[in-house]
Amino acid sequence: MTSESPFHEGEQQVQRLLGVREEIEPWARKVVHPFLPEQHREFYAGLPFLVAAARDREGRPWATLLTGPPGFAHSPEAGRLGIGAGPIAGDALEGQLEAGSELGLLGIELATRRRNRVNGRLQRSPSGDLELSVDQAFGNCPQYIHEREWHRVDPAAEPARRHTTFSAGLRASIEGADTFFIATGHRGEGEAASFGMDASHRGGPAGFVKIEGDRRLVFPDYAGNNHFNTIGNLVMDPRVGLLFVDFERGSMLQLTGRAVIDWNSPAVAQHPGARRLVVFDLEEAVELPGALPLCWDDRALATRPLRLAKKVRESDDVRSFHFEAADGGRLEDFEAGQHLPIELEIPGETAPVRRTYSLSGRPGEAGYRLSVKREPRGVASRYLHDHLEEGDVVNARVPAGAFVLPHGDRPVVLLSAGIGVTPMLSMLASLVAAKDPRPVWFLHGARDGAHHAHAVEIRDLVGRGHQAQLHVSYTRPASADVLGQDYNAAGRLDAARVAEEVQNLDADFFLCGPPAFMAQLQEGLESLGVPSERIHAESFGPVG
């Protein structure tokens, strides 16, 4: 491991084991910062709670929530995050957070599914308040976040309860949860920004966590951003803390213990979509009934039935699904670049399977269009491709997401690879329909013509947009693909190609595609002088 890597030895071991090391390293070096970017500083300042991960004086990890009015977390400068709140009375971490303590924080906005992770050490500010000195900060994949909206309440005055086994009440709370938070950490020899505590989110269908006996629970680890911060920490240090929140009542259940990774036993197959299992053995639990000044309701969880009106083949592995309101009513508007959360009732699954897919249609059109790549191991994408037929109904929430076009007059450059084309197509259609005067460049990379989704539609849109220009690169063009007609160049789409095609780099750049694609493009664009705040990225992974 080099001192420049954002990953410590354990994270790198897992990445090598699972074959993603070479892909994730260059991308992570661009998105993991030793400071909070301006948009993240603003994000933290608007939150009413933070998820915190720290150790008690015995070295045991615990996770908790720190709460306060928006602004209780504030960033006086990019390398510091002030925290104007501490653990509540009876919390396992009460009195444990002090100057010099390692702290991991997760800022998460459940209603919008935005989240950001930051870690470092606590120090005293000039005014004497605690603040975090930032070692690492980065955005996070929004998959598996269940939307909820918060409101303030008067907390209960019940005392904390401590346990060393899972009672019937605790079992019911844990096995009914669709969300929990996890605290892990690792510190090796010397100093590295990758050392320290980490707070992370885990979500799934209600019941995805299983109790086995009086002291053991098991939960699946799904596909994510390939950083493997939690799993990498556990490889090096099996101590772990879990936090279950009763969102309706404002209660917390804190667990601490040890965990091992089940990489490939037959039990993994019993959890659909799981890539591995984590087996946790309890040492101590702290129950805090109604202790939070916040509760969350399910207004954001309300779903609406959508009927599949049309299913269209876009390429060898991509299908478009055109949905209309099953009740015949008007659907919620969306902005180009946003995604649609859906729920699928899949035979054999014990709970609805939830996924989010970028909307590929134009805002203002009747209905929603999702264009989905079939993933060989994808529970949801295989069901959509192989079983969902016209007339079938799925449930959906309202469109969401902050990956949208800015207002202004700067040119727009849309850069995508593979299925990353979907939000870019929506943006292009929106700009053309609005007769937006901004120059637009649409650059896309695909394997070949058979895997080039929406090719005809994109060419038609560019032809109708007087300010739009198109470039397509094929990495492995087939004999049937015609240079100059189906594609413009062979090879990967990179920053050098962008510089050749785009006449004005004083533009807003939007990137969507695999991590390696976005890493090399972002690095290349910055080397060309494009400011990082004008490079907007939306990553995806094969979660299916």
C-alpha cells in the first residue's frame, strides 16, 4: 500500500480478492478528499442528525445518532466540521467523545437518499467546542436507502436498558428492520488518512437481518461502491457496532460485538442478491426507548401503482419500460437526470425488491420510461427483462435525485459509457425540447453497435438540436458497424477525445458510467483546466 491510496491494507485485500482493485483505485483517488467540498459543507449544515461511529474507553465500537437543529453541524473551513451536539443520556458513547478520539460520521438525508461519509479525529475549536479534523470525505451510493421524512418530538424520559442476549422484544425490533447503521474501524502502524472509524448504512427488505440464537445475528452484504470500507475494516479488526433505529417511535438499539465474513458458504444463496454474509456475535446491547427528539414517518414511502404500457428492445442487453399511472391520473413531474424508485413483487422473494433506475425519457412526456441493463446476477433486472409484461403493475415512489442540469448559459457536455447513457439521454431530450440556446456536446462510449442503446433516438435528437453535436466511440466495433455512420472512433472515450471534440471547455460536464471510466475522465478534465465544481458525476454499479 502506498501512502497516496485512499484505502488501507484490509480494503485493498478485499478489492483484490473480488477483482475490483485496478478499477476502483483511480476512481477513489478522485472522489475521496482530505477535505469537505463546498456542496458537502452545505449538506451537513442542513441536517438534523448525524450517524456517528466511535469507540468506548475499552476500544469497543458503537454507532449512534447525534441530533440538533439544522446547523448544529457546521464547517468553518473545508478541513473542519464542528459538531454542536453529543450523545444523549444513557447512550453507550455518552462521555466517550473527547479531543483525540477517532470519529466516523455519516450524513444522510433519508427523504432524498443523499449521503456523505467523513472520518478523522476530534479536536477542540478555538471556542472550546468539539470539531472533526477531516482525514477523508466522500459521497456514497444511494442504493438500499429507504426514504423517510423526519419531524421533531419530545423525547421520552425512560432510562437506558442494557442486555447481553437478544430478548423477544429485541429480536422483533431487529428482524422487522429495513435499515441499520454500522460502526467499524482499523488503525495500522504509522499514520494514514485511511485509518480510523467509519460509519456506514445498511438497508434491505424488512427482515433482511436474521437472528440465530440468543447472541448471534446475520445480515447480507449487497453490491455497493466497491470501496469495501466496512468489510475491509472487519478483515483487519472484527470488532463492530450496530445501530437499529425505531423510526416511528424515536428509539435506538445499540449493539457491540465481533463479526466474521461468510464469503461463499451455501447460506449466502439463501439471501437473494447477497454477495456475502456478515455473522455478528453480541457482547452488549444498549436499548434507548423513545430517547430521540426526532421521529420519521412514511409519507416518503408512499407508493403509486404504475402499469407497464410498453416494453422496447434498445440493444442486446437493454430494454426500455414505459410506465403509465395505473389509476389513469397524472404522474409527478421530474427533472432530467433524476431517478425513479420502484418496488417489485418477485415470486420467491419474501418482501418487495426495491431498486432505483434513472429516468431515460423527457420531462413533460406522458408516463415514465426506465431503460434497464440486464445483469446476469441481478434479481430485479432479470425479473424486468424476463418476466414483466405489458399490463403488469409495479409500485413506484416519486422521482428524486440531485444529478440535474444547472441553470445558466454555460455549454453542456454530456459524457457517458454503457448504461450510463440513460440520464444523459433525458438531459439531451430536455435541452432540445426547450430549444435551449446553450451549446451541447453528447459523447458516448459503447462496446459495439449491438450494445449501443438508444443510438437512433440520440442521433435524431442531436439532428433536431441546432446547438447539439454528437461523438460515439466503440471499444470493440463489430464487422457490421460502419465507421462514420454508427460510430466516430474506435477505442475508449477519454479526456483527449473530449478535448478534440469540444470547442469550449468553459462548460458544465456531466459524467455517468462505470467507476474507471469516470475516474480517468475526471482526472483528464481537471488536467485540462476544468474546475472540479463543474464536473458532475453519477456512478452506478451492477446491483440489478
